[in-house]
Amino acid sequence: MKTHEVRSLAPETLHGHFSAELPPTLAIDSGDRLRVRTLDVAWGRFNHDRPFEAAPPYEPHDQERDPGHALTGPFFVRGAEPGMTLEVRVLKLRTAPWGWNRAGGYPSPANLSLGIAGMATCHHFWSLDPDAGTAVNQKGHRVRMSPFLGIIGMPPAEPGKHSTTPPRSCGGNLDCRELVQGSVLFLPIPVKGALLSVGDGHALQGDGEVSGPALECPMEDVELEVHVRPDMQIDLPRARTPAGWVTLGMHEDMNQAWVMALNGMLTLMTEIYAIDRAEATVLASLVVSLRISQVVNGVVGVHALLPEGALEGVPPRA
């Protein structure tokens, strides 16, 4: 196992779109670790000592080439092939000392639905204390942080440039608040070498991410351990988190998204326990929760959560 550090936030380590044609930042082996920094979603300058003001823009930023979220990578993983699974262990997440969020002021679908599109933008700026795990804004409001990466993902197999906004089966903008430090995310690999990218740091987010942004922030220290799993074949993301097992569904139709998430959970339960799908459904109705990951990315995200220790006495599958 080797640890690779990418501390420089330079044009050659950053991008704002997904593409299988992007040159890798570096190549790693299965089992290696990555320690990286990330910019905030809006490409603010990383070093910013006035947290209650908007960060100056990162430069140089080619907005035509990179119109989406600021991502670090991509990382080529040797031995990763389409059809295999990429296991990403989230070992450490430390925020930078500033962040922001906002609502209203422009005609997004969420703002229009909530009747705030025509109102002046409500913009909150936050001072983050990663040691204390707290954040305070310019009005003195205080929250307890629960950091995670909104984006951990790979490009689709189709050629060309792809938006960073919608979540996909191969990951990307999942915006699932359960993927905190200590989580293990499993993603189906779409392209040779995986071409893993990460970014969109969130210091805190509620299920739904209802205003559009979460508490957006750069990440000072992200440590990941990456494994290629040729023994695992999955169609959609799943994760083992401190809260329990999570399966994810994403679709323009929320009814389709929750069915995808629950189908994934039922499949997972039959893999873990010596039960059939009907019995898994009976038990899921008692202990599995369906949560709205996000409603603001065009493609809705829903995740199913099976809490740790929720089922006792159910025989494990041999």
C-alpha cells in the first residue's frame, strides 16, 4: 500500500466535468491511499481568511471547459475494468475554515416551487472550526458539522463531456449525507482505470439539500483508500456507513428513485442474510428507512438505510 498526496490545487489536478478522455492526475494501485485537497463547488480560492465574505474566485478557471463542480483528479486505478466494483474507504474528512450556503434569488426549480425565486438571495457565510466540529455564520447562528463529499464518482462510458450535476450509477453528485468519515462506498466501474474524481465538500447537509447548496466548503484534508473488487458486481451505488448499510437510487421520477434504492437494499439483504426476497421485504418494512438524498440536481436521489444492529437472530448467509 502506498499513500499519494495531491495537495496542489493547480489546473492539471482540477476539472469541472466528467469525461473518460480526461488525462489522469496520477495512477494508483488497488489498495493505495489518496490524500487530497478540494475546492468548494463554486471554485472559490482555497486560501480565504475572511470567512464572512465571499471567497475570491480561483484562477485560472476555464469556465467553458469546466462549467461544473470543482473536482480533484481524475485518478487512474490500475486493474480497474468495466463490470468490476470500486471500493472507496473514506478515512478522513477535514474541512477548510470557511463555507457558505444560500437560497432564493434565481429561478431554479426548487426556488420557484418554494416561492422564493423573486426574492433577494439569502446568502449565509460560515466560519468553520474542524477541531470543534462547529460552524457559525455572520448572524451568529451555530450548527454542528457532519462533513462529507457530495461527489465521489467516475465518468460514464459514453464519449464526450458529461455534466457534474446529476448523480449516476457510477457515482458523482450523490449528495448523500450518510457518506461521512468511516464510510465505505461501492461503485460499479464504467471505464478502464475507473478515473475516480472527488469534490463538492459539504460541512453539513440535511436530507434533501432543499435550498440547492449544502454548507459548501473546501476540504483541507481528504484521505481515501481505493480497492478494485473484481469479485463484486453491482448495478447501483451502495455503502456501509457509521449509520448502517445504504443503497442508492436516482431517477427524474422520485417514485422510480425509491424503487431503485429499495430494490438495491432487498438484494443486499439477501446477500447478507439467509433469507429470500419476500422475507427481506417483510423485514425491510420494519427496519429500513427511505430517505430523500437530494431533490435539486434534476435527477432525484433516494437512499435506503438499514441501521446497524437493526436485525437480530436472522441467520447470516454462509
